[in-house]
Amino acid sequence: MNARKSLTIVEDIYLEGGAPVAPPARTAVALVVIENPWAGMGFVEDLGPVIDDVAPEIGALLAENVMSALGRPVEAYGKAAIVGLDGEIEHASGLIHTLRFGDAFRSVTGAKTLLPAVEKRAPAGSSFDIPLKHVIDQTVRSHHQSVEVRVADAPRADEIVIGLAAAAQGRPLARLRPMSAERG
Amino acid sequence: MLRKVLTITENLFTELGVPVNRPVRKVAVVAVVANPWAGKGYVEDLQVSARPLAVLVANTIGDALLAEFGTPSRIEAFGKGVIVGEDGELEHGSALVHTPFFADVLRACVEGTAVMPSAEHRGPAGSRLVVPMGHKGAFATRSHYTGSEISVADAPRPDEIVVVGAAASGPRPNARVGDRTTDPPVDVATLRSARRTA
């Protein structure tokens, strides 16, 4: 992994619709901006060897950074991969859609579910929304949420932005009926 | 009053593929607050009424910056900025950050002494703001002029103000444009005439 920079973003929400949120709702995002490991190689058929080499390192780094930034138990999580204009969506997907990426995060959170994801090809400074769902049960409606992220100068055309998001709770002041209430 | 706070931390390792000589951490703390003068029409006195919120926001930002850097000694550059929602005046944002009730509190948090560069802007939610930074002790330190771009998807609402405090742990990555002590003597009159003949 050739990393250019790493970022963390922590958001604490104190008020929603004018009503207090106690404790404040916290969401954290950890990002790393890396060189696209397949940049300049033309069409590469087998992405596996590089994925096996790089994805665990990225997954472990981001898991550590996002847990540290959140500072609380993780209740919801999600991931992102934004590839620069010269790359393939498959490059972005390759680095995050493998157990080698996600297992580091799952093992420290006790999570059982798949990480919801956003994949996108875009110029530097594009915004993207990372979807989050409950770490144990993806049907927990209060925990469906997303967080918007952008990095002013990334990804360059030959870079990939990889991210993990974590929330310490569901949506602030969530009050929808659970799915079980509708199924009677 | 305080709707939410974001802390955005960036660590830079390489620049154009070259490792940076001092890895630099930049932090922007973004506080979203209700505009205390929203819905009141034109308010003449923005000074006394600004003080409680200015102090609250300065302490909030200062504490968050220190949490990211550990100690004030790790902070070398700082700056500030405001984005006023569409129903407010630029003067409202300025009332919050351009007084000792904000700036001196924030300077004390990071142990700075210099003037803090600033940007003031009005715009809708999601507006981008580049927060300028300069050296916290000697503003003319050329290597430390830098900036940090921020935006918040849902802020400011028309009746809100986004207040930002930013800090950096060191100079620009691989800074190398010299300073006042290394500049050659400059004859401005000659440079001006060169512009006309170029």
C-alpha cells in the first residue's frame, strides 16, 4: 500500500429537529488515499494477487483508525471505495469486497453482517455517501443511516480512496416502528 | 445553540510521490450553531450579544484541537473561518470570531500569539470554505501559510452559522520557497516596468 494521506472525520450531533440528542450521536469515518496498485498496467485480468497482498493491510489500518476515532462501541458500520478517473470500478471493489479487507473490522467489533458499501469512479473532491447498517442484524431499522464524505484533492486519476465508517448508535432520535411490528 | 461538531483530521505522508520531510497533521474543527440574530431583522449591537456563544464555540473548538494534537506544542499554525447561512449577515459570523471572546480564547488553547488568518463567507448548506492558516507565533513565517478546505453536507441552514478553527502541526509539505532572510533584494520599480514591456 502506497498511502499518500489518511483522514479521520468525527461528527457529534447535539440537536436534531431542535430537540436534544443525549448522549450526542457520534459517527466516525477513516479514509486512506492510496496509489491505485493497477495504475498504468492497462487491463489486468487477475486482480487476486494484489488484493491478497494489499487488502488486509488497508483493512487493518482503517479498522484501527475508525475505532480509535469513534472511541465507543460500534453499533453500525459501512465502507467505501472511490477510484480515480483512470481506474476501473473493479479496482475499487476488488480492494474492499473481500474478507481480507473486512474481517479486521468485523473481528474487533464482533460484527456478523456484511458491510454495506459505496463504490464510485470520480474526480478529486467528489462527495460520496457511505451507507451504514447494524453490525449484528441488518434489519434493525433504527440503524439504517449514511454519512457524506469528500476529500478536496483526492482521488487523483491514479489513486483510490478507501474508507470505513462507524456509528455508536442509530440515527439521532430514531423513532420508526421496527420491522417486526409491521409483520405482526 | 450548538447543533453539531465535526473534527476532520488529515495526516499527509507523501507529496508527488516524495515522502514529506515532516509528516504534517492538519485538523479542522467545525461547529454548527444557531445564528443568535436570526429572525430579528437588522440588529445594531452585535458585540455584547455575541459574547456567550463566541466563548462557548472557542472553548469547544480549542478542546477538540487539543484532543487531536495532544499538547499545544504540537501545533505550529492556526486559522479560523465562518460560513453564514443565507438569512444572516457576514457581520453576524464576524461578530462571533473577530473579537477577543473568540480569538483570545482559542489562542490561549493552542498557546498562540500571532494574528489568526480568517475567511468569511455566506452560502447554502454544503458550501465549501478554505480556512487559511498561518504560524501561530510569527505570522510572516512563509513556510506555514497554508489552508484546509471544509464542507458540511447539511450546514449552514439559512438561520445557522458554521464556525471553523483549524490547526497544523508543521509547515507545508516539503516547503522550499525560502523566507524574508533568503530573498534577494527586490527593486519594485524595475519589476513594475518589466511587467509593462513583457
